[in-house]
Amino acid sequence: MSFPFGVPTLQDSPSLRVEVLADAVLGGFVGRGLDLLSPQEASTLEVRRVLDGASELIRLSPTLSSTVHTVAKSIHLLRQDDPSIDVSFSDPEIPFSIFVSVCPNANLASYRLAEAIIHEAMHLQLTLIEKTVPLLKDGSATFYSPWKQTERPASGLLHALYVFGVINEWLELLVEAGLGEHYAVERRAAIASEIELVDAMSLKYELSFDGLRLMERLVRQR
């Protein structure tokens, strides 16, 4: 894990690179309603411990760690004062960057941060895949999303299935390693129940051949 602008870390890590934005750049993100930690806040011992813990949890899967490192080259830390709420964000228009909240006082902070990082990194990865491998036909239809609890286009629903499919596999590794078992078991059960609510039979008609193969694998593994 490394910080630019001379912000120190507890240890180097090949999987996480936290970036603290320069003042000249920061204003544009503030205009988007993003409240980022200052360099001083991001470099506190408490925040760094949460980040190091998240990095270790992601590295349980070397393949996943490598993917996160490749697609999320810059991790920006958001302020979140409510320890019960996690906030994360990514935008294909801001390539190779993700925004995640970190609250050192939150219960299971490193586990929750690791999941948020994986979540946003997988969104970026699937967006890159879609540029090469078409996964949708026209994508005009909308479907109920159990995660957003509203109607979403087919692309958004496929993204959710992919993201939570990857997270589910990572959670299984946690259980096998005896780490955060209560957290991992609860999250896997929640993800499985949410996937059950997806109208996969209707969604498949909006997908290309490759998109259908991907969705069938994701729905099967719940």
C-alpha cells in the first residue's frame, strides 16, 4: 500500500494504492459531493490499520488481489462519520479509480472496507470487459434490482450479479480460513437471498451469448 505526496504507510502492499489528491484537483471532486479525507486524516494510525487489514483480507485470493491492483490503481478515501454506513463509488469516466469510505471505529472495519474495494474494482473490471466482449443485446429493458430496490437496466443488474458473485467467492475463502466467519456467513446468506429475487428468466433475453453464459454461472454459484 502506498501513498503519493509523501504520506507514510505501515507496510508496502502490492494490492492497494491509496491516493491523496492535490488541492488543485480536489475541488472538482468536492463539486460532485464527495467528501474526501485530508492527507493528515488518511495517514492516521487508525486508518492505516484498517487499510492494512483490508489488504491482507483481499490477498487471501492472489488472483483477486492482482485484479484489484490492476483495475483500481488509485483508492480515494471518503469521510463517513456514521459507523453503520459504508459508502463507495466508481465511475467509468474516472478510470482506474475507486472511492470508498473508511471508519476506523466501525465494527469489522477492515472486512467491510475490503468488500467495498472488491465491489468497486469488479464494477470497473466488468466495464472494461464490456468494451471488448458485448454482454447485452440492446439493453433497453429494465428489471427489479433487489440491491437498489428499484427498476434497473439489464446492464446494471448484470453488473450487480457479477460484483456480488465475486464477493461471494471471496467470502467463502474467509470462511475456509476461519476469518470473520460470522460476518462472511451472514453476508453470503444475504447475497444468496438477494440473487433469488433476480428475474433471471426474463433477464436472459436481454443478454448476448457471452452475457448469458456469465449470468448462468453467477446464478448457479449462489
